[in-house]
Amino acid sequence: MVRWACITKSPLTGTVTDSHQGGRTGARLRWAGFDGIVLRGRSETPVYLFIEDGRIEIRDASDVWGMGIHDTVAFFQARYGKKNLSVNAIGPAGETLCRYATWVNEDDRAFGRGGTGAVGGAKKLKAIVIRAGIQKSRDVDRDAWKRVRREALDTIRDEKHITSPRKGGLSVYGTNVLMNATNSIGALGVRNSQFTSFGDRAEALSGVYVKDNILVGDPTCHACPVACKKEVEIKSGPWAGLRMESVEYEPAWSLGSNCDNDDINSVAKMIDQCNDLGMDPIELGNALSMYMEATEKGGSTERGSPGVIPRAWSRWSRPLRAAKASAICSRKDRRSRPSALDTPKSRWRARDRPSPLTTRAASREWDSAMRPAIEADVTCAPTSRRPS
């Protein structure tokens, strides 16, 4: 199995970050003749990389700049064909330099942490498109490789391990097998981690519930026998028919129990929306939950836009629109420091780094930036339910 990593300076923390992706893009990069890519400098106009047969070309991306991830992937598949193609792209969040923007490949696999997508946006790099068929591995010592591979597979397949294909918890339920486990030992964050157990409500977010109610497929990353990815389909409600992967544990916790939300359909919708916008659902859930706690305690009553930002522990129409707002909000607060993402002489100062309460989820610029999107208000009453 092959994964690949993005290593850069983090716009979110100001330190070095590395974030890892599954899917098939890492393997396809190797099949195309490369072990890695080093990106320096920036483009004046939107571009993408096209990689094939040992060649890398920089091509114009004006046609896809502004598109979400799903439309971007579909655009390149229409241009180059679906066969043997991988598309790794940023969405509107990366283009507008949201500090928790991501790179997403094949619709749902992400460089999720640290704001790597904002670095792509600062460089005007919309996508990395790789076309390559399966190639034999270039092993220096094939006998040694076969031996190590066999040892690794024997360990993974051992039925006493969580990774055992179709038998271990990770394979059967995905990473969300952890939801009930962490809840039962008092280690599950609830209401911005004010509490550590979600009681019986955790079951509705768990991998067991997902498998029994909305699971429709078990796709896998390149050459991985575990198949922890879980493709789901929402069966009812306003998002009925939506298919996405995957309701992973950390996004489900962050947008679920940590926001006092036990509606698995809304969690799946939020994760899919974050994937399409190219933003980190874990970071978004943390920002929203902190904002909800702050409004509950009277600390942020002047911030945000009525009808968009969730007040206290609100239902899920407002947080859904808050996710979109955080990806496409005004660039006004970023214009003074875009070069900090890519200029060696620039140094991030403490006051340049956002605290959780000054993330995009609490931006004062939303009121003007999002006015067209919030004309139709949605009634959204806070819930008084406390964790059981």
C-alpha cells in the first residue's frame, strides 16, 4: 500500500506540518515516475500540474478556479478520462486562504490538518493531476521486499488485531469503531469538551450504527487489505440520496458530540460539504463548538451573522451554512499577510496567528461577505438537551 504526505509550513500554527492521504494518488505518482514533488515560488495566475510518463507540466487552471472539489474532479475526468487518473485539488477554502483548508484527492481523501490547502491557494495551484497505469515496483532487493511484505500482511491479517480484514473492528466499522469505545471510558469530547461522555446518544454516531443503517460500500485505498473506508448513503430527510465517504471517527466526533449533535445524517452532510469546499471538518467542528460555548456563556453575542453562525447549541441548518461561509468569507482580513504563506523572509508573529475564537467561524466580515447567501433565514432553535 502507498500513502503520500504533504509537508509545509502551516498557515494555522506557523510551524512545520505534515499531513497524509490515502486513496491511489501516492501510488499513481510513483507509477508516473516520481517519488515526490517539491514546489517553490508561486504563480501569478491559477495553474495545475499535469504529471504523466516522467513529465510534469504546468497548465492553466482558470477554468476550474472557484470550483468545488467534486466539480473539479469531474472537470478533469471529462478532459483526460477517468481511467488511470487521480486528481488532488484545493477547493474554495484553499483559494480564499482559509487557514484550515485542505487538499482532497478522489473526492474524499484529504491532506486534512494544518492548512495545507491554503498554501496551495497562495501559490495559485489548483490541482495536481496524475495519469498513470499500474507499473511494477522498482525494488532493489525483490526477495527482501517479498519477505517484509509477507510479514506485514500476516500481522495485519491476524484475527486478534483490529486490522484483520472483515473481522477486526477497524475493517468492519472503520475508524468510527472508536466512537463507542471512547464514550464508554469517558474520553469522548462533548460540547467543546466540557464533558467526556455522550451517554446513549453516542450510539447514533458510531461505526456500528453507520454499518447497520447507512453503509453502502467498503472501498479501499491502494493495495490495502483493511478497507477501513466506509461509503454511506443518506436514506431520508433533506439530504436523501447523498453518497459520500467516509464518516471517520474524528470528524464525526468534532461535528457530532463535540457540537452536541447526534444526527448522523447531518454529520455525513457536513463532512461531504467540507470535502467539497476543501476544508478540515475536524478544525471546523472545533471552531463551531467553541463558538457555541462562547455564545452560551455570553462571550460572543456581538459576533457573526444572524441566521448563519450557530448560537449556543443550535440545530444543524445554521452550522451547515457556517461551513460554507468559512470557506468563502471575505478576504479583507487576509490581504495584509498573504506573503507569510510563502516568503522566506516573512515570520509569523503571535498576533498573526488565529486563536480558536478568531477563526473563520467567528469572522466579523461574514455579515457583508455572506449577505446574498443568508437572505432566506431558517428558524433554528437551540436545544436544551444536556449530555446524559
